[in-house]
Amino acid sequence: MLFVWNRLRYDLAAMLGLLVATASGVVPPGQAFAGFGDPVVIIIASALVVSAGVGKSGVIGRAVRSLEPRIRTTGMRVAVLTGTVTVLSAFMKNIGALAIFLPIAIQVAWRSGTPASTLLMPMAFGSLIGGLVTLIGTSPNIIVSRVRAELLGSPFAMFDFAPVGLGIVAAGFAFLVVGWRLLPSGRRATATAAFDIEPYVSEVRLPATSPLVGKTVTDLEALGEGGVSVIAIIREAERRYVPAGHWTLFADDILVVQSDPHALKAFIGEAGVRLEGAGKGLAKGLPTSDIGVVEAVVMTNSPLIACSPAELALRQRHGVNLLGISRHGDRIAARLHNLRFQAGDVLVLAGSAEAMPETLRGLGCLPLVDRATGLERRRQEHLPLVLLVLAMGAVGFNLLPVPAAFFGAAVLIVLFGVLTLKEAYEAIELPILVLLACLIPISDAISRTGTADLIAEGLAAVAGVLPPAGAVTLVLVTAMILTPFLNNAATALIMAPIAASLAQRLGLNPDPLLMAVAVGAACDFLTPIGHQCNTLVMGPGGYRFGDYWRLGLPLSTIIVVVGSVLIPLVWGL
């Protein structure tokens, strides 16, 4: 109920659930914190570090950029970018794979004149289906593998998911390379990287020392190349006026101006005005040539979320100024200093060009600029890929268990300097690990207390009138419906014991039903909030809530059909 209510963050909801379950005796106190030592938590934490290391490599990105002159149609661009993200998502965290290619896709869209909205959502959906191929591709795979180990004594192996996953990937990819035509193409997206940034709304104050005091709005708009427009003046205790060109400017006027961030930076210096909201003026003591302006999207784990620029004191604490903000492709009309950030917001920030990469990492923002521009410093590029291959090989050939292999790879990535220790800790998404650790004892209690049997009894009544393969479809669709409201990991933890109990009641092999849980929990294409990948592309792509149904509903239908056929065929009922 707390997950569906969505007023509390999912990790806090999980902690409250564990607290209530322990206090009521559903979870014995001695087992309440067993989840924190569960191998699932170790695997996911280690995989996140390895994924972050792979994300630092520019090898894959440069390979895609080398193909750019040959991909001359929109369909080919969708195919190359979506295909690359899909393949990469099988071997690393799907949001990490998407984050690598999001800036590249935006640059490709700008250079080719292709709307970014036609590229980004297929890439996000491709990253989700790509995770179905391997054990480490997505959290639900790891979780159902754990449940299988408890039921049958052995977990799923690294590539046990591949026969079904590859079939779903093939069908899903074939749809996405033509289905992008269902997306709105005329709507202009917010993000066009640092190349052709559309106007943002910002606020500046006119000090008494400005040469524009006593001049008119027309005089102001004529400065420089005329790239700044005054759309409102705030005077007399927050009263807002829409000025005509002949209006006179007075000291302490707050001007609401529309411009691209580069024109705004030049205007601030020439007009002697200062930014309102995030700070006063640009980075103090920096020559203009050392000031960088960058667009960045707020990630789902950003500390900015639910905070306002005024509360964060961006300039004082982080050395950057907020020049503008755009949400879901629309400009913001509210006062910037009172606005609360949301995941997917696209920000224009100005600050020290040298410190900007580190600053953006600390703020949990992804720069919408290609790594080839030099915003990211070069790292040891091939080593994380080699370590990933070695870890997967060690698991695939049964040389090491999954936790040991990926923990070792994560330690070596830090030891060899691919990531600093700070970056490694930042890569570990603590809220996800807390969610898992708190829900694992509750998941065990669902089986132990008979709750799974009760729910399975209800599902069995429905499945009883269906052919045996219908049970697979029923579980797959149920998991797919629950995922947008819960979380893919939470859905897998709750549904896996229920699926196992349902298999026992129907006298079926539990493997196909567990596979159905993994597929259904990983595939959320209907909303922008159900998965981090969907949220990440919403702002840069200029999508609206309803746009996800256009592409997501037919894709979900395809996956249900293909999964319902392949799962029983591969695993046997």
C-alpha cells in the first residue's frame, strides 16, 4: 500500500514494512536483518561498481560515433543506437548503458536534424529488454535465481536466461526499429546538448550600478546580438508585469528573461546584472573563458530531487549557478528559486569548466554533452571491459560463484584506478540495496507464513480454466501490471514466492513461472515513473506522460505473446 501511495520513497517504505513485520512477529527478530548479508545485495552492489567502470570507457561510444556517417536514415539511427544499448544492457546495469549513449544520441539527433524524441524512448525500452539475457542484466533475474536456489537447491546460471531473453530481444528490437513512428516527431525536445540549446527562462536583478538603469526594455533587448528577450518584470513586492518595449527599467527590478544560456552569459557581463535564485552572479573570481555552461538531466538518485535552488544554495555549496530549467519539454513559469527539482528535469548550469564534471557527479546529474567534447577525463578504457568479460567467464564456466566473481571485479576496478574509491561508493545505489535488504525477510515470510499459498490459490482458480501455458501468461501479466506501482525488484521479491506456490498447486515445473516473474518485472514500458530508464529520457526527449503508451503498449503485448510461447517451450511445464 505504501508503494502504491507513493508519498514515501521506496526505501523508506521498505524499512517501515520490515519494522511492522518484525514488530508483529511475521518476521522473527533474529532474521530481520539477514537481507543485508544476502548474496543478492552483494551481487547487485558489485555489478553497479563494474557497470560504472564500464561506463567510463569511451571505446564503445567511439565505435558508434565512427558509424555515424553511414547511418543516414532515422530508422538506421534508431536501429544502431537502440541495438547497441540493448546489447550493452545484457552485461551491465541498464540505466548505466543508457546514460553512456544518451549524450551521443542527442548529438546524433542535432547533427542529423532528427527529433531526439524518435531516438531516446526506443533506447530506454531497448535497455530494459536487453537486461533479460543474462543473470546480471537486471535485478529481477538475480532475485528469481535466489528463489530457485531455495526451492531446488541450485540457482539459475549466468546464461540460463538467454534462450528466452534473446527471443524477446529479437522481437522487441524488430518492433522498436519500426515502432518509433508511433512517437510524436513534431514536438521539439528540450535537450540539444551544447550545440543548439533552445531558450530557457531565467531571472536577473538589475542593480543600481547597471548601465541599463533608466534605459528601456528595447535598449536592453538590443544588447549584443539581441539574443535576450524580457518576458516579465517583477516589481513592488512580487507583482509581475508584462512590459512593452518603451517601459523604463529601474534599479532592483527583477527581469524574467528568455534566452539560450550562452547568450545569457554574455548579457550578464555586458548589462551588469546578476542572476537570481541559485546565486548572485557567475562563479566568483573566474575569468569568463574559464566558465563552462552545460545542460544536464537530473538523475533518479540525485540529491536535488524535491529540493529548491534556494534551499540548496547551489553557488555557495557547489560553485554553479542555475541559468534555466525545463521540465517534460515545457518551460517553467514559476519563480526559479521556489521550484522543486524532479527526476528528468533538464538544467542549464554555469560554473568552473574544469570542475564541472565532478560537480555534476556530486549533484547526481548527467551532462547532455558527448564525451568526445572533453567534459569527461580519459580513463583506462579497455580494462573494465576485460574485467567484466573475465567475471562473466568465471561464472559461466563455474570457476567462481556470482558474488565472488563480481565482487572481485569491482575491487580490481578500484585497485587499478578505473574508478576512485569515492566514485565506486557513489555508484552503489544505497536506496536500492536498502529496499532489497528490507524486503528479502518479508519475501521469505510470504512463503513461510502461507501468504503465498493464499494468493496462489486465487491465481490457481483463474489458471485452472486455462491451458497449462496460460499459467505462464497469468504470472507474466500480473508481474507486468504490478511493476509500475512497486519497483521491479520489489515485484520480483513479492511475486517469486507466489509463482513458486502456484506451480506447486498446479503440479507444474516452477522454472517457467519464475522466468515469467523475471520477464514481467523487468518490462515496464507504460509510464515514465515505473523505471529509472523511462524517467531519464522524459526531459531530454520532451515526452509527455501519455507518450509512453504509444510505444509501450504494443511492445508489452509483443513481449507477453513471445514470452508465453518461449518460456514453456524452453523450460517445459
